[in-house]
Amino acid sequence: MNDKAVPPCQAACPIHTDVRGYVSAIAKGDVEEAIRIIRQVNPFPSSCGRICTRLCEKACRRAQIDEPISIRELKRFASDQTLGLKLIEIPENSYEEKIAVIGSGPAGLTAAHDLALLGYRVTVFDSQHVLGGMLSQGIPDYRLPKDLVKKEVDNILALGVEAKTGLSLGQDFTLEELLKDYQAVFIAVGSQKSLLPKYNGVELNGVIAAVEFLKQVSRGHKPRLGKNIAVIGGGHTAIDAARTSVRLGASDVTIVYRRTVDEIPAGPEEVEHAEKEGIKIIYLAAPVEFSGNEKVQSVRFIKMQLGDLDKSGRRRPVPIENSEFEITADTVILAIGYMPDAEVLKESGLNISRSGTVLVKDYTGITNIHDVFAAGDVVSGPQSVIEAIASGRRVAEALHHYFRTMPDKEEKNFMALKELDDGIVKLINKSERQKMPALKVEERITNFDEVDLGYSKDQAVMEAQRCLNCGAGAVVADNCAACLNCVRICPYGIPFPGKEIAEIDISQCQACGICASECPASAIILQLEAKENNRAELEKAVDIAREETPEILIIGFYCRYGSPIGPPFDEDEVCWLGKFCTGRMDEHQFIYPFELEVDGVVIHMCKNDECRFRDGNQWSKSHIKSAKKILNEIGIGADRLDIISEEDFHNFRNKLHALGINPLRTGKKVKT
Amino acid sequence: MIVAELKPFKEIENMLRDYKKVMVLGCGTCVTVCMSGGERQVELLASALRMAGRLERNEIIAGEKTILRQCDPEFIDQIKDEASNYDAILSMACGAGVQGVAERLAGIHILPAMNTTFIGVSDGQGTWIEACAACGDCILDRTGGICPVARCAKSLINGPCGGSKGGLCEVSKNNPCVWQQIYARLGKLNLINLLKGMSQPKTRPVHPRKLVNPKNAFG
Ligand SMILES: Cc1cc2nc3c(=O)[nH]c(=O)nc-3n(C[C@H](O)[C@H](O)[C@H](O)COP(=O)(O)OP(=O)(O)OC[C@H]3O[C@@H](n4cnc5c(N)ncnc54)[C@H](O)[C@@H]3O)c2cc1C
Ligand code: SF4
């Protein structure tokens, strides 16, 4: 057990976003809090919310029960809901040093953002006139609308970052020149050059490279492709090229990939979208020759089978003899990979690897040239947006340390909580992942409108509530009296008697809070819901409700899992407070409102057999019963506190009106 | 462990009738374990007292505090200064704790919030049973580890009274006949012959008893 371990989603995220934090904020409907958490580490929430490769979801422990949380779509939801919100103050210029960033993709702009926030003066150079790198020129609009990228880029420029566009390293300026005016140069020019295979006929007209094609389309061109298109490859670029061809009017688009559907790098959702849009995918085949007269007319392929593992750990495709076949193609789009433009980099004096990437010392991005740093796809080769952001962040921080002569910060190790035990998995209710609403096929293939429409608020909250809050459960404090009550009552059997005090394996705890509500020493702290916060929340709610001076004030506690979207029903006199299971509320939480002169307290629980935490209802009932007894004894009366449903609320209300206001407000005791 | 339960609320209220500032003092050991006098119960009782006080037009300030053990002067000293701000201390400890505090903080009136009931063991979730009468002359070696002094309604030490039915005590039908339990246990252990011996009548201990451990109490 390691209590410093973080949820697997956070450990897997290259920038270690506090996923659990923002997902749980959405679970209680607080999108502002969610976006604040996201923005602490990520200046591109809108983009990542749409096209992130979501390593987090691959690590999510919910998959042990059913399916991972739709983390990416929740990020998108948080960002879509808060587009106008100003989250970051314009930083003060605190340092003299000027920094030049070459390349305005996610790596370069993230570095510019972080360095500007630290107080440096930053200028970004890009060969293009539009900033954003592949986000604005490469990834198609139907997956990532350009206006959203522009907003994110503008937010970064608003921090005082200067942009110089249409200027190319190697053509319009050199590293040497830059180093005269700037104290450091940050190279983030990405991977821009498509790899071309050496088959016969690759030079024919109509054989084009995917990245260049997609960039052209992003810039507003509409190349004429013809009817039959063959796309070769299986990554994002291949699928994007195919789906873009469909939108440009091609009627017959075929993707040919040399491995199987299980290995395809684009992922199952992209493949599904492509197939829905009428794109054919041929697996286990590779081209041998392109033929035609000046212009390509057909491609000959050979069938493949999977052989032994290669260096990447995937099974190597091997050709099957005498299995060649041909398809007609007016255009062939090659999407077999791309790499940095090594020429320019070499000419600038940088050390380059055999695959054309810039060689750096380590995570600090230090290159062989003094004061020159590099990050993103130009260092790693083609990766992903989130990895480019992570790289930009790390190198920006290293640069700051370098300038301020601080020691390099050791890379923090994010250890993931271990898997859930099988016994616990069986006790957790299944709950279906929310489906992303999307445009109908016929509505999408004629234009570049965004296909995925985003979750509704209801969907987002329900999806967020699927999160298991990994690692945010119960922690035993030193004042544990070792009574072992928690050991006896936990619905999952997680606490166990330790040598001196009870211990709770945080990696397995489901954060129901029942043990905390029952601990006689108040020694169990529920990280998700600190006791002080509960009190403060109640006091604030009562204060606010008082201002409306209702004759009778009722506090209503409702189970958020039972009523995910918000209070179960509206009533003028009731001020609702949501709880993630009412079973975690102790007796004091039911009587304390009366001390604050509230007139009545109602509890709306989930349905009996639907408790997220198995025993929650039973514990609520027991705590309420005991609180009622106390209310009777002190003369406030047990009838002011009750479990209700929407149907019997009016009975309760009538009874309460007959009882009148809280006797603490009149000083008249109720005879019991 | 010592088991205690909260006195009826009315009784506590009456005790505090003449006090304005009361410290509700929990004990972090036995009564926390039996869930009647620990930090959580302090919070509840203090809240209840404040509210009841307001209704009686006798508003009281009820402070909340819990120390690890009220039967040790060193722990009591931890609240010495704070206690001087109060007119009375309502102790949620066992009788020993109440006296420990009364001895140490002699200038303040200490009142018991609890009835101390027995020395007992846990019998599963939320249940404790009496197990030892602190008689001062243990015979558990002869009774299969089951104490008839504490667990037989008549405290018989040389066999059952003969009134049990279906294994249940004739005095309180919810309780098992402890002699039947002893017999069964010894049978399992193949030690029935132990029952042939006689236990001598116990002499009632002379109160107050005192324990001096010569090794660490010199002089
Ligand atoms: C079609 C396509 C689809 C993709 N889909 C996804 C996806 O769904 N999810 C995902 O995570 N990743 C995806 N990627 C990968 C992702 O876009 C990249 O990994 C990421 O953009 C790399 O960021 P970067 O900042 O290092 O470089 P880039 O985004 O490539 O930005 C580099 C910038 O440098 C500029 N530049 C280049 N050369 C020069 C020069 N000589 N002088 C000045 N400026 C120069 C370029 O104009 C560009 O603006 C996709 C890539 C492509 C091509
Ligand atoms: S269930 Fe929630 S906290 Fe756990 S890994 Fe998934 S998203 Fe992260």
C-alpha cells in the first residue's frame, strides 16, 4: 500500500491532470471548479477535450467493472460550458530575459504560456500565418473546429506573448540571429515531412502525402481528388485523410492497413466513424506498386499475415506469396508516417538522430547549442497533442530553472494506485458509459461541421458520477481508538485491524464515508468531504436561505446519486444540499441545522435497492432515528426531521406548519 | 475494557441546571471504543445541551474537548488551563475517569454524564457483553475461560442452579445459562474432570483496592 499513489488516470496523463478532481467537480455540477483544475496544467482544454489520445481512459479503473469514465468528453464539457470565463490573470513582467519560441504548435504555445506566466517576455515565430500547429492546420475541422483553437491561441497571446508569423527558420532567419536578440531559443517546429515509400510509381501525379493534403484543406483549398481514393496507413492521419476525402466529394474511399483492426493506431472510435461514413477498410494488405500514365490509375497490393513480434512489441506483418490484388484509384493518399524536417535543423547546427529528430540531453530539452532548447514532436517524432503539451511544460520549467540558476527539478514520480481487487470489483454496481451524441451520417459527409456534439449537462453529470473517486476515500487519523467499528461495518470489508490503529487500504476504498460517519473518535477523514466543509456549506446555505426570509425554512439533504441532476423537486421553503450518499452523514449533521434555527430537515434518499454503496440507506435511517430521539429529548420534537419522497413531502410540510417555527426561535419547548 | 452508557438526557440536564459554562469532556479510550463517550458523542451531547438550554431559558455555553484517558493525571493536565474558563465539567468517561478529573481539577465541579456498567468484551457490531466482575480471585482456569461470577445471573461458582431451560437462564431468558456454556466448553477441551474440584467461596474484596508495582513505585 502506498498512500502517496495517485489515481491511475492522473498517473497516466502526461501532464498529470487532476482528473479525479475535475470529474468530481462536474459530478456536483461545478463546471467552474472543473475548468480551473484543468487550466492549472493545460492551456488547451477545448482541443484536448476533443482530440486527446486519452491515456487516462486506458488506465481508468472503472474499466475493471464496465467501461472507463469518458474523461475526455467531460473535459470538453467543462471547457465548452466556460468559454467566456476569465481564468488567468495577465502576469507581471518580472524578468529581463527575452525568449524566442519557434513553432506555434501545442508544444511551443504551451511553453510560451508557461514562460509568460512566470514573467518572461516571449515571442513566438511560425512559418505559417495561422498559429496552433497541427491543431489548426492538420487535424480536420469536423474533429476540432478552428474557431475553438483560435480562442485557445488568443488566450495565450493575451498573456502578453508576441507572435511573428510567416517567418521560417532557415529561410527568413537563423538560430544565430535569434540568439543575438533573445537569451534563449525554444525549438518546437514539430514533425512536418511525410514519409514516402520507395515503390514503383510513387512519383505519379495523384499520389499525395496525407499531412500535406490535410494542411492544404485546412487552409481552405479543395483539391480535386476524383471518385476512387485509396488511403494507405492506419494512424490518425490516414483516417483523417479518408474522412476528409469523403467530405470533398469522393464516392469510393478505401483505407488499406497492413495489420489488423486490433493494432490500428487510430483507435476503435475513429474507425467506427469512418466506416459509418461509408469508408471501406482493408486490413492485412500493403501496396507493392502504383500504376498509371503520368497520373495514377490503380494500386497493386499484397496480402499480409502477422508474424513474430517486432521491436515495438507488435506482430510484424509479412507478405503472403501470390496474394496480390489491385484496386483502381484516382488519388492515392500516403499516410505511412511523417518526421521532422531534418535539413533545416541540421543546417542550424543541431545534432539530429537518424530518424530526423533533435537530440536533447534529457527531459530538460537542452540541445547541443548553448541556450537552445527543444520540445514536442521535433524531439519525439510524431506523438500526440498531450505529449507535446507535456514536453512544452517540462522544458519551459527547465528553462526557468536554468535562467534562475536553480537546480533541475527531479521529475516527480507519479505512482498509480494498484488495481481494484476482484472481490471489490464484484461489489461495485455497473453503470453504463454515456454515449456521445453525434451528427447523423447524412448531415456530416457534405461538410466539415463538428461531428461529435458534446454531452448535455445531464449526461455530463451522470458520466462524472460514474467515477470511483480512486484514492480519495477514508484516511485514519492518529486519534483512532482502535475500536474496530469501521472494520465491522464497511460494506466492502476494506478496513482491517493494524498493529496500533485500524488501517484502510486507500487503493481499495470506495469513499462511501460510512465508516467516517460512524467512527466514535471522529478519527476517519473522508478526503472527498472534510467535516469542516460540510459545516461551512450548511451554515452558508442557511444564511443565504434566511435572506429570503421564508416563514418556515427547511433544509433538504438529497442523495446526488439518486437525483444526479439536482434537487429531487423544487419547493420554495426547502433549501437543498446534495450529498454523495446520505449514509455518510452522521447524527450531528441532522441535528445541527436545528441549532442554526432551521425549522425542519428532510432527507431524500435514493431508492432502497439502488444505493451506490450497498448499505447507505440503512445507515441513513439508523442515524436519522437516533437524531430524532435526541430532538425529542431536547424538546425540539422528532417530527421536524424526516425521510421523505416527493409524494409525501406535503404531509411533512403540513405537519411542520402545524408545529410552527423552530422552538429555538420562540424559546417555547415542545411537550414530548 | 470498561463499558459505560450515557445517562438519560433529563438527568444530565438537571445536573447542569445551575451552570452557565460547561466543558463536555470525552475520553479517548474505553468509552470511545464502546461508542458512548468519545469525540463524536461529545459533539452530539454538547449540541443537544446548547439547544435544550436555550429552550429552558438557561443558555449554556457547552465547550467540547476529548482527552486520551481521564484516568491519568498527565492527560488531565492537558486541559487544565482551558478548564479554568468553565463552571463545570461534564465528564463522559467511566466513574474512574470522572474521579480522576475531580481529583486533579479540584476547583471545578465535575459531573458524570455516564453510567458505568461493566467490564466487557465486544460481541460484534455495536454490542458489548459483561465478562469480568473484577472479583480479585480469578477462577477462569477451572471454567473454560468463561466467568460465572460476571456472567451467571446468580454468580454461582460451583455449578448451575438447575433452573435453566433449553440452555437459557431462568432469570433473564435472553441470556444463555453460563454453566451450560462452561460445561460445553470443557467438554470440547476434554476437561470435564475440572468440574469435580470445588471452588472456595470468595471473600468480598475490601474497598478501596490499590495496586502497587514495587518495581516502579519505589519508596
Ligand atoms: C492529421 C493529423 C491528425 C492528428 N490527430 C491527432 C489526434 O487526434 N490527437 C492527438 O493527440 N494528436 C494528433 N496528431 C498529432 C499532433 O497533432 C502532434 O503530435 C502535435 O501537434 C505536435 O505538436 P508540436 O507543437 O510539437 O508540433 P506541431 O503541432 O506540428 O507545430 C509545429 C509548428 O511549427 C511550425 N514550423 C515548422 N517548421 C517551421 C520553421 N522552419 N520555422 C518556423 N515555424 C515552423 C509549424 O508551422 C507549426 O505551427 C495528429 C497529427 C496529424 C498530422
Ligand atoms: S474511476 Fe475516476 S479516479 Fe478512478 S481512474 Fe477512473 S477517472 Fe480516475
